[in-house]
Amino acid sequence: MVNLIKTMEEQISFIQQELSQMSDEMFSQQKEISKLTTELHKLQNKILDIENDTGIRNIIDEKPPHY
């Protein structure tokens, strides 16, 4: 019975450690995702600004003459 309790305590300890590591990794990944999302929005805005400044958006939205 004592061996069983000791084994279970070791398993619980191992699981707690693994859970903590996974939690830390998820936190780190979420920070990276947030950073990348912010960068993506900045790039999208820059592309829109360039399209608006150069008039490319108007050209892209126009239908070809054969329509």
C-alpha cells in the first residue's frame, strides 16, 4: 500500500511538472501569436496606404474594357 501511494505521488508530481511546462509554452506561444498578429495588421495597413497613394486600388477594382 505504501509503495502504491509513493508511486501515485511520483506520478502526480510528474504530471504537475508537465502541466506547468505546457502552460509556460502556451503562454509563450500566445505572446508570439499576438506579436505576429500585430505585425500582420501593420503590414496590411501599409499595403493599403501604398495602394491608396499610388492609385493601384482603383486600377485593381476596375473591370477590363471587354466586360
